[in-house]
Amino acid sequence: MAGAVGFVGLGNMGRPMALNLVKQGFPLVVHDIDPAKVEPLRARGASVADSAERVAAAADRTICMVETTVQAESVIAGERGIIRSATRGHIVICMSTIDPFVARRLADALGARGVAMLDAPVSGGTERAETGELSIIAGGAAETFEACRDLFKAMGAKIFHVGGIGQGLAMKLVNNMLVQVNTVAVAEALVMGVKAGLDPRTIYEVVRVSTGTSSAFERRVPRILARDFSPTGTVDISYKDQELETAFAKQLGVPVLLANVSQQVYQMARAAGLGKQDGTAVIQVLERLAGVQVGG
């Protein structure tokens, strides 16, 4: 699909995603509430607009990559949002992880104006955002998905169409719940092992080839051992995502025990001032309680 592409939200995930679009030759129009964040894109030839409304006016497809549901609502349907200028045939791609029910309401509002929408959250963190190897999980009409496949291929390595609007987000919340619960379980297990006198590197070497291993274990433990809590996805974002998961489950009438309990560990980490550190930083809360340190 020809024409300029809009991109709103140039944070830790959005910036590398947008840069990959530029690298693949897509003409980009960008906006972020922080003027400094647009500069790497401006330097690569992207046009800069002063609002989401102006972005959509200059583009045929507009990507929204902000952090929260409230922010996505503002970008898409707010006073200076995409909906104010997007014309019939425009496509809005919400790649933020937000409430699936809100995504459906936004899609309805856009649809009434002849504007299509996909929800297409991503998985892989900042590392895969930079390399263009994200997993992209989309919901929406099949023809709309196909019309955006070229964009997805520029940003991701694994691209899924999982159903109607909101289903991409539902799938993302399922995945996130597993990762976030598992991260807390990994932290608990490491702290218990070290308290028992085990070498944390030995724990890693044994578990990674045994039945207790997982993607979360294999990816997070080396960072914990190195005491590297630089964010690939922050404690604050993990907490936000678990709030989405538990609220979504309530609306569906589904009990989720572990997501609710593990969310409180993320909240404890936030209360301890660790909110901007990587999600693995939750281990510091457990370490303090147990009086041990894993790695370092």
C-alpha cells in the first residue's frame, strides 16, 4: 500500500520500530509529546507533526505506539486525535498494549467514519524492536491486516493474524500474563536457592537443561546474575499490563489467581522506587526480604 505512514509514540519501543520503517524506505510522519524523541526520526528524513491529528492528515496509515489505554484513547479519539482528520479508507494500527474492550470501542468510532482499525500489539522487548524481529499479533478484518503486512514485515519477524478486533490484544495479554507470573516465580526460586546455599550460576546451569526451564528463565536469569536491570520492559509497564490482564479477566468472568498475586510483587517493586528498572528488578524486593543477593 503506497503513501506516507504516520507514527505516534516514539518511546523505547516506538522509536526503534519507526526507525526500521524508515530503513525499509517508508515515508514517515511522526509525533511525540516529547519533542526530543522525534529528533532521531527527523535526522533520518521523517517529517514531524505537532499532533496525532496532523499526522493522520498527512498519512494513509497511522500507527499508535503509546504506553497506556488512556494515552491511546487520546491519540486516536481525543481533541487532536487521529479521528479528527483521518479520511475514509485510512487505517489506524494500534500497536499499544491496551484494554481490548476499549480497542473495540475505538474501532467502532473510527468505523463510523469509514476508517479501519487493527489492534496489533508486539512482543519481544526493546532488543527485538531494534533488530526488527518483533512478534506482531494482530486483530481485525483480514483485508485490513493484509493491507498492513508490508509494515509488519519491516518491524517484525513473526506476524500473526489471530481474529477480529481486540483479539490481538487478548492474545498479547495471555502471553504477558505467562511471562510476568513466570518472572516472579523465577525470582522466588533464585532467592530460595541462594538462601539455601546454592551458587546462583549453578542454579542457572541445572535448571536451563531441566524441566523447570522457560523462556523467562533463560532470558532473565543471566541479566539477574549480571545485576543488569536496564529496561527492556519496565516494572511500571509490567504492573500496567497485569492491571489490564486482571481487569480483562474480571470482565470475562474468569478467575486468575497468580496474575493478581504476582502483580503485588510488581507493586512492591514500584513502591521501592524500582518502577523504571527492568521487570527483572522485582527480585530486589525478594532479596531484601530474605537478606541475600543473587549474583553480582
